[in-house]
Amino acid sequence: MTFPRVGWRTGNHRRAGSHAGRPKFLTTFQSRFFGQAPWQRKEIGLGAGQISSDRFKVAPLPPSPRLRGTGAQRIARPHPDLLPQEKGQKESVGLPCGFTLIELLTVIAIIGVLTALTIPVLHAVTRMKYVSVTKAEMANLEVAIDNYHAAYGFYPPSNLNNNPTNALINQLYYELTGTSVSNAASPVYQPLFGDSPAVPAVYVQRTFGVAGFMNCTKPGGGEEQTPAKVFLPSLKPSQVSAPMTNGNTGPQGMVFLVGSVGGPDVGYSPAGVGGFNPWRYNSAAPVNNPGAYDLYIQIRIGGKTNLIANWSKSVLVDSSLP
């Protein structure tokens, strides 16, 4: 088969006879495997008699992925440039890393704001916990005092000494837990709760201004031998103070009912003894509950005093003691 000879035209004209006398299958073959035939392209930017050799260059096809397996299991292998770097290879240089100064300052500012918002919340939660525990203890003491009144017809005696701290130093612990007395010549009172030390009657008179304790198992027969009653069976050791050691000038060997939370601020000691914060009790001359008794305690949280008393449902903050 012979093809007609044709010549090249200049300018933007097509090659003469591009389709004339040429088999169709050759044109299709050329277009499919080698792109557009040179005579099917327009000559752009060429002067008369000039032919660009670039028109006859065929651009290389992109590398096809290597295939593994056969049939439906053939999986394309990714290009090596797309694979992650192996361990030990150097990372690309020039990529940004770390944080800028503005980012660091922003994070620090956010942390500061969150801290400023969190500290008051934590303080409020801590205060609520201390107040709740103290109120629960006061409720138990009120129930015990009312049961004492129901059993004996009067409230537990309080300190009768003419002392400004008579509400602070009281015998409520011994009256609500009970004692037993021995040695009639020189009476000694032994508490029934725990391992509290025995108290000579002379110390009872000197400390509380009374001859002895009412809720007491006394020797002898008849009514005198009525056993003492325990009105605080669920008393915790943390609610009982350690024995005092003030010698003859104070309540030597005495123990008292205290708040289990302590001060709780460090250094707060209303009785002049570190960590000693007893319940105040006054049934001889109550100021806020005439005809009954005053029961209260003051704790200090975060530098502020909190008065918890049986005559007020709310906590009295920074209130003076009665």
C-alpha cells in the first residue's frame, strides 16, 4: 500500500491530506498509543519553513504500579515516594516544628484563667465538706442530749465555775458516755467509753465546779446502784480529745468532746492548745436557748470563722462567740 506524498504547510494550517488516502486503522492506532498525530496538531508560533522537532516527541507515560498476585488478589504496590520513611532516614528539612511565642503565651493565659476559676470552687467544696461533717456531729449530740433529758428529767449539767470559758470547758463527754465511781473515801471516776484515764473527784470539782458526774454507776444498793447509760454509742475516737496535761492549774487528765475536723486551719486554737477545738455547751445559763441549752462550735476555714450552733440553721460566718 502506498501513501500519497504530501508536504508541510506553514502557519496555523493543518497538514494537507492528513486523512486523504490514509487507512483509518492507522490513524486510530497512532492516536491511541502515541497521542495525537503530528499532522493533527496545529503549528503555533512557527515561521515560514520552520518545523518544531518537539512536535514529534512523545511524552513518557507515568510509571504504572507494580502488581502482585493473580486475579482478584492483585494489589497495586504504591509508589516508593508515597511510602513512609524508614527508621533512621532523615526527615525533610524546612518544615516548621515546635510552638511560637504567641502560642505559648496563649496556653499560659488559658491555664491561668482556668486556675483562677478552679481555686474558689475547690475552696467552696472543702468548706462545704467541713461544715457538713460538723453539722452531722452536732445533730448526733443533740439526739444524745435529748435522750439524756428523757432519761433523767434534766439536761446534762454544764460548767458551774465562774469562768469566762465555762462553755468551752464542760463535762459533756462524761455525762453522755457514762462513768463508774469507786473508792468511796477518795472517789475516782472511770469513763465507760474507750481507754480514757480515770479522773479523781478533786479534779472534777476543780475543773467543772461540781462534786461528781450524774450519769454514773455508784456503789451501794437500791437506786444508787443504777448503771450508767451510754448515750453516744457511735462516738468516734476523732471526736474525743487527748487527756489534758495542765497539772493542778487546769483539767489534768480530762478529755472533752471535740470536732473531728479540728481547727481545721493550722494554728487555730480557741482553747489555747494547738489542734484542740471542743464543743461549747451551756445548760446552766443558756443565752440563745433559754430553758434548754446552747451547743455550738467555731471552726476556721481559709482564715474565716464559721460558727455552727443549735440556735441557727445557717452557718454564721465571721460571727462573734456568745
